[in-house]
Amino acid sequence: MGLPGSGKTYLAERLVSLLDATWINADRIRNMVNDWNFTANGRLIQSHRMRNIADFETKIGRIVVCDFVCPTEETRQIFDADILIWMDTIKQGRFEDTNLMFQKPNQVDFHITEFNEHNHLDIVKELSHQKKLTKYAQ
């Protein structure tokens, strides 16, 4: 999770190939359901939607990587990721409404502060070491 433009999709794409995982991208899901509601309520709905899709995939045994903003503590609680990766690489995103509602997470598994070419490798190495590749990462 992280602000728009922080590198979520870039990281997710690389994680998916290393993990042979299913990739759920929030923009693709919004496009599929034609729902571009970015109000606080719209974000809650999107968190439920992303959670339901991720749960379906994990129930059939897939590792799932989701990338989306998930801007508030409430949206993160709804989604309830097993592994939370915060892309904290920018101070402001390109959408002022998102910047205003974005709440820094209290607890994360991976706090990425630098956009680089090895974050995905570092994450997979650590997850393998911890044996945490069980449900899904956000």
C-alpha cells in the first residue's frame, strides 16, 4: 500500500513473477466493475472488494499480491493483509484528496523508503526466511 505514484504496481509486478502469485491491481478491479468512486465510502467498498477477491484466490491455494492505496486504518483493517508492505517513497501523491485522507500505517511488515531494483528480491528472501508465504501480501 502507499500513495499513488509510490511504486506499488512496479513492486507488485516483480513480486508476482518471483512468487508465481496471482496479482490483484486496484485500478484493474475498479475498471472491471466501472467504479471510480474515491470518496471515503468508495474506498471502504474497494477494500471489501479487494478482500473478497483475495480471499477467493487464497481459498483455492494461490499466493496473492494486491496493490492499492488502502489509505486509512479502517480500509487496512477491512482488507486485513497477512503481509503489509508500505511504499513510503514519496511525500505526496498526485491526488490531493488521497493525500488528505492518507493515514500512515501504525504497523507494517516491510517499510520501503527507497525505490530501487532490489526491494522485491529483499522481500521475497525475508518472507522465505520467515516462512510467511502463506496467504497474501499487499
